[in-house]
Amino acid sequence: LTANGSKRIFAFSEQKLSPSIFVYSFPEFQLKNKLKGTAPLDCTSLALSDGGPFLGCCSSLPNYTITVWNWEKAEPICSQPKAGCDVVSLVFNPLNCFQLCALGTASITVWNIEKSTNLHVLKPSCYIIPNMFTQPEVCTKAKLTPAAVCWTATSELYVTCAQGFLLLVDPESLDVSVQFNPSCKISTDTVGLFCKVGLPVKMLLSSVFIEIIKTWQIEQTVTTVMHSPDNEMLVVTSNKVRT
């Protein structure tokens, strides 16, 4: 299931072999289009773009294919087999509908949708967690596990990890920086969300202090954090609990 608040649409896939994907309007619940299934078994993740008629989906066994659809025409425009074997979520860049982030269990891949007159191609930029760190002060002995991801207003990526780290990824320069390290005092100059195992935390981050605004005891790894379109509500999803 995925939704786009600005376009007032949502999409979901069937739970069966060769599932189709349905796009509906909200709150009318009118069928906008049906995308005939290309996944042999099921779809593990769906995403709708903000700036274009694109829908991204990731299939499971045996192909692990990431496919981008034009949902208005019900046509797949490009796909990449063997690209989604560990993908847990897909997120389009809200400022650039030709960028799709795939969050994996140990990596982050930004797929750029490149096009010519009649051809679209997915071109990847992959970031392995935490192999990109070279500074001793930010290295960790334990392997970092990405838990949730969101795009920033500057087309960068905030990544929260199960071990409590908050990372900032720049898809253009390939730079990755630690914005919060649970074992030391690191701050940034923005307002964001920080999540770790069992304890989602809403934090106010500035250049001089870190203030915890509110916490929720969930006792499960946080898998998704998302604001409502009006920023009045926050959805926090774990494997077993949704708040």
C-alpha cells in the first residue's frame, strides 16, 4: 500500500500470484487505473511520485525486479531485474520524480530514471552501510542497519538506523555524514526525526542543543516514519505496531 496526499490517490497490490496493482482516488474511492501484474509472486514495496504519473514497485522471488510504471497509461516504462532482493521500501524524491530511493537491509540505492525520446533506463547509485565511513570518530564496530529513509528539501536523504544513528546522504557527491551518533554529542541545524530499536523519538535538532520532544515505547524495530500532508499527524510503523 502507498499513498500520495497531494494528488489524493493511493495504490495497493493484490495478495496472489501475478498480482495487479490498483490506483484509487481519495476520498471518492474511484478506480483510476489497473496495472496488470508483472511480478510472478507478489509486490514487496510500492511508491507513488509527487511530480509525475510514476509508480514504483518491487517484486519478490524469483526476479526481485524494480519496475517504474506510468500509472495514468497503465504502462511499465522501465525495469531492473535482480535489483530488489533486500529492498524494504521505495521512496520517490518529492522534488524530482526521476529519482527513486530503494532502502535495503544493508544499503541505499538511488535510481535515476534517465530517458531519451522513446526509452527510459534506470541508472543506480549505491551506498553500502557503513563501508563509506573513513573517519575514525564516526566508524562503528557493529554493522549499521537502515530502518527508515526520507528525502530532504535539498534532495538529500536522511537515514535512520536500527542502532540509533541518523545519517545524511548526498546522492550527487556520494558523501555520507553522521548527523546523530547515540554514543556521542553530534548536532545539526534542522528539525528532524530520529528512531532506534524500540523507541521512536521526535527530536528538535539545532546547532547548540538536542531536545527530545516526545517518545513512544513500541518495543519493535521502527520500519517507517511518515508525516501527514499537513504535518499535523505522524505515522510510526513497526513490524507489529502502528501508532
